[in-house]
Amino acid sequence: MFREMRRKRQLLSQEDAQKILYQGTSGVLAVSGDDDYPYAVPLSYVYDGQKIYFHSAKSGHKLDSISKNPKVSFCVIDKDQIVPDKYTTYFRSVIVFGTIRILQDGAEKREAVEKLAVKYAPDDTIENRKKMIEREWNSLCMLELVPEHITGKAAIEDLNVG
């Protein structure tokens, strides 16, 4: 169903691809937008080893697009180093294909936002985290991406993921 990578020597292992997803702090979510134009939006996220979670406002282009077509791709760039003398770039990136849904259940939404909060404010107190989540709860929308295919790629010259 998903295309095989053409330059197989640049393929990262699933372990290395997942490491990039765990460590990354932002990526670009691509959806099928208005009039079939792709719509790509940068987002913060959290990956828990199974699913990817995003927070969002409760309305907008992204949610309208997801409601029409839940198939998306998500790209995280781990490295992008220009090497002028070699006319190349050393890079590492991951693309995830999957389906996304808006979390409606309060418990699912709470669990997802907690994961996000812990990732971005790991040293915060549980009490303050709960207070911040409660403050934003009514305007908060959480999205869950279930990966169907994950592909990582790196420049041949820079295959050491570290």
C-alpha cells in the first residue's frame, strides 16, 4: 500500500525512526485541505511509542480537513545541516502516514494532554500541570494520530543517528 523507499541505503531502522519521533519537539502535519490543496501546518506533538498526539483549537482549517479526510502524513526533521563545499545536506527525518481523529472522550483527552504537558514541561509539579490543563480545558482539542507506516531517512554520509 505504501511505496518502498527508492534509496534503500538511506533507510533508517524502525528503532532509529522511533527515536527521532520520541526526541523531536515539532513536526509538520499534512492534511487534504480545501479544494484538494494540501494543507501542512507545523505542530508540537508527543509520541508515546504507539500514537502521536497534538493539541489544537476546537475549530479551523486543520479540523475541517481532518473531518473530511482523516488520512494524514506527519514529518519530523531531526537534522538539516547544509554542507556547502559538498553541495549537499546531511539530514535525518521521519515521515508517518496514518489516520487521525479528534478525541471526544474526556478521559482519552485528559490522558493525551497529560502526555503532552509532561513532554514540554517535565519539571513542572503535578499540581501546576493540573491547574494549567484545567485553565485551558474548555478550549482544548486533542488529536490522536495512529501510524500505519513510518519511514525514516538519512543522508548516506550521516547514517549515525545519535
